[in-house]
Amino acid sequence: MTGRPTASGQDEPDHGSADAAAPAPGGRAARLLRRASGLLRWTSLRLRLVVVFALVALTAAVSASGIAYWLNRNTVLDRTQNAVLKDFRKSLEDSTRSLPLRPRCTELQDAARQMAGGPQNYAVLLIGVDREGKDCAATTDKDLLTLTSVPKTLRTAVTQVRPVDAANRYSHHLYWQRRELGDVPYLVAGAKVIGGGPTGYMIKSLAAERQDLNSLAWSLGIATALALVGSALLAQAAATTVLRPVQRLGYAARQLGEGRLDTRLRVTGTDELADLSRTFNRTAERLEQRVEELSAREASSRRFVADMSHELRTPLTAITAVSEVLEEEADSLDPMIAPAVQLVVSETRRLNELVENLMEVTRFDAGTARLVLDDVDVADQVTACIDARAWLDAVDLDADRGIVARLDPRRLDVILANLIGNALKHGGSPVRVSVHTEPTDAMGLTGLAEDTGDAEDTGDATGVEPGGGELVIRVRDHGPGIPEEVLPHVFDRFYKASASRPRSEGSGLGLSIAMENAHIHGGGISAANLPEGGAVFTLRLPMDASRLTDCGPGAGPKGDGPAGKGTEGDR
């Protein structure tokens, strides 16, 4: 059709959801990702490895699938579109070549049917002016393609006359758009025959292409899911390979923490985990050597103290006998010598008590101290302790009769003597001793708070197993109380609150021995200050300490000698 060429072009953007791009992730997605990354810090290492592997695989698979889908989509659509537009342009030229400048409507209809009968199977609409000057529209599908169904922007672009110059050889061009009609994608195109002639439009269904693309998307989605599952399995295998040595290391560390210093790891390989295992083995070996050295030194120190105490007992026995004779003859001695004799007698007694206390402490440290249990009437035991030391006038006793506990009476006497003597020496009269029982679930600070209010509680309050309840003995004085800086140290060995009293009568071991005797019963002692003034020591012991012995409720094991004399601790 010489003088009536058509040219292809695309000056209008694509329309319809078929070309809509996915929106970029917003701030909400970023916040969710940050929150998810924060949660990963609190999960196990295995889960983190699996999640990281899965995220990497998912990102790679989705990226590859997205790129593949995009490239295939563009290829399929461009190939179909180019073939249809090429066929439409050629059919428009061939079909309108034989038409007159003002064809009849029947001629336009025949030309439209001829164009639609091609291999591309699209509908055609031809619009022209007949010989009488009337507009004529010939379509091959009245339900699908009419002038109103053609987008207005496309009609405007097709009918627009462009100036012809060196850059533009034709006044009219071929334009196309992709859009959806009833959820079906279509390709709509139009062109005007140059030099006068009809305007042609076509519409081509892209349903087959969309079905092919959907099948491709499903295939890529399945491939992505398989890649995700494979990455999870791979991560699980990698995590198992990495975590098995870590788990063995953790188990060995727990064994080492429980005191099994001969724990070692089997080392295989030359990677970082193998180096870590070697480092653990070297550390455990050095720790074992160090502990053996320290244990040997401690054992040597205990033997030295025990041997020294035993060796001191022989000369102390003789010195004590001589001092007692001198004390009996003190009235007949020269008044200038009497003070020296009294000093020797008092210091001899103090030294004798110190030796006995050192021997008792040595037994506790060596783990040889044992309980000799008996059924004890606690009120009678407290009364006997006070009476034996002539403290009846200075101590108020508040104890219910009939409270019977299975304890070691000698060790209970040592505890009471130290607590009451400490209160009399460092506190203020009167000293009040109260005895009562509490259920096992009422342990801790609850009972103490009833007497002390907000008083600070220090020391141990070791719990007992359920059953039988517990015995609670409180020793309260009316003195100035215990300085706050001293409270954490009142049960330390050889601790004295005032450095200006290094030669006070107390040895600094009394409260420490009392605490050890409470511990061996499965109990504890706490110290606190009262809001209204004064200090209170709270002793808590199980009502039945048989579970702590090997012999059960029957006769206790053979004793280890005296449990120690009552000595006041120094605040």
C-alpha cells in the first residue's frame, strides 16, 4: 500500500494490573525484621543456625526465582506482543490496500473479517467514513471490541497527527496497551492508515500466556520451597556437626564444675573446635594440679593446727594444774605478786579455751565432726545451759514446755552458750531468749520479720527438707546493736569489730563455731539489728536431724569428743 505505510511506536504507558509492580517493603516489615533478629539472640544456637541457613537459602532462591520469572515474563509477553503487532500491521496494510478512500461499511466489515482470520486469532475493529460522509465501524466481536472498549488514551494517540521531519518520518504510528477486562489480560493496539483511510484496532487475549506464566511461577515456588527444606536439612546437619563438640565441651565443663577434675575431652581434627578442646584439657590439667597443691597445703595446715593443739594440751594440763594451785594460794601470797598470779590464771584459761576451739575448728574443716543425736526437751536444754553458767538473773526465757527435737544436745549447748554469752558481753541486759517452732514452709525471713521489722538479716538461714517443721530460737539483747559494717562478718573466724581490743577475752571463734554446729544440724544462724535498738540472733534447726546421719532415728554415730566449750564471739 504505497503512500500509506504504518509505523510502530509506544508513547503511552502500559495500563492494567498485568503490569503492576509489587510495592517495596515498608517500615512495618523493617520493624518486624529487627524484632525477629532481636528474638534470635535468646534462642538456641542450633535454631539460629537453621534460621540463618534458611534465610540465606530463601533469599537466594527468591531472588533467583524472581529474576527468572521476570525475564521469562518479559520474554513471553514481548514475543507474543511483537508477533501480534507485526501481524496486525501487515494485515492492516494488506486488507486496506484494495479499499477505496471512502469504503462502504460492508467493505470495511469484509476487510475486518479478513484481518481477524489470521493465525494470531485477535478481534478487529475498523473505523472509516463512507461515500456519504457517515462514520462506519466494522468489528468482528461486538461484545468484546467496540470503540467504547478502546481506552481513550489509545484512541487519542492513534488519531494524533505528528509533524513529519528528519527525526519522524510518519505522521501516524502504531500504539498498544495491556489491560484487563473481566480478570482476563488483553493486548489492545491501534493504528491509522497514512494518506487517508480507515483506523484499525485489535484486541488479543493473553490468557494463555498468563497461564504459562502462572505455571512457571508455581514451578519456581516449588523449587524455592525445596531449596528452603534442603537448606534447613543442611543447616541441621551442620549444626549437629558443630554443636556435638560444643555439647561435649559443655558437659565436660559441668563435670569439672562438680569437682571431677580428671575430666578430659577427646580431641580429633585440627579445626577451631579441636583447639578449644585442647585448651580445655590444658586448663583442666592445670586446675587439677593447682587444686591438688592447694589441697595438700590445706591438709598440711590442718594437720599442723591439729598437731599443735594436741601438743599444747600436755603442757597446758600442767600449767593449768599449777595455775589452779596458785589461784587457791592467792590469798597467802605477797600482794605484789597476786596480780601477776591472777593474770597467769586468766590467760591460762583463755589459752586452754583457744586450744579447744582450734581443735574443734580443725574437726569441722577436716569433715570429721559428727552428730550424736538424742531427743532433747529444748526448754530444759536452754534452762540447763543458762543455769550451768550462772546466767539465770541476766536472761529472760520465753520457751514453751514440751518442745522435743532430735538434736545433738552438746552441740546445741555450745550454740546457746555462744549466742547468749555474746549477747551478755557485747549487748545490754536483759537478754531475752525465745523458743518456738514453725512449719517448714515458713522458713526464711518471714519469721524474723515478725520480731525485727525491717531489720537487716545476715548470715546463713539454711533450709531443711519438708516434714517435721523447724525449731526457732531467738537471742535478743538491749544493747547498741551491731554496726552495719560488722554485720556481714560476725560469723567470720577470729573477727573482732574493734582493732583496739586485740587482747579481749573473746577469741573470735565462738560465733564461727556456733554457725558450724548449726550447719552440721542442717540449720543456720542469722544476725540482725532491731529498729527499737539491740541485736537479735536467730537460730533455725530442723526438728529432726536424723536424715543428716547415717544411722537414722536410732542411736547416733559415735561422737568425736567434746563439741567445744561455750565461748563468746567478738563483735
